[in-house]
Amino acid sequence: MKLYVCWGTFQTPRPGGHPCANAHKALREAGYEPEVTRVHGLGIGPIKMTGTPGRKEVQELTGQSVVPVLVTDDGEAIHDSKLVPEKYCPRRPVPPSSVE
């Protein structure tokens, strides 16, 4: 399993947390140890710096330069940071109701 991130897996003051950090944290909490690849550059917003080798690799995998991107052991590339925890990180079971 390989996780492509921008500059790292650290949190930022961004509301809701940084997508790369959120995806990495969700995978780790689910028990995965993804290989992390830093692609550098900038893939969104008015200024795009997508010419880095890592961003080009992400573009080849997904057709876009935005990260995070998770590549599973089966070779599936998931490029939506919200899908990483939904699809690959098990949810905690909801305890049964205590209604008698």
C-alpha cells in the first residue's frame, strides 16, 4: 500500500485538517503502515506547481495532480481523501441499544 502526499503527513491549521494528514492518520489508526511518498509541488488553487516527478506520477495514476492518493496492494488508485477512510479503514462497531 502506497500513500502519495504533498509535503508530509503533518497537520496544518486548515479547517477540518490537512487531507494528506487525515488520510495517513485514518490508515494508521486502522492498522495499516502505508509507504509514504512525498510528491512536493502544489496541485490545487490558482498557482499550480505540478511539474515534480511525484506529481507527474500521480497524474499518470489518476489523471489529476491532487493528493493524497492511495494505491492499494491490488493496484487500485483512490484519489479522494474522503474515500480513503471510508473504503479502507473499518468503522468502529456501534454498540447495541440497551433498550429492554
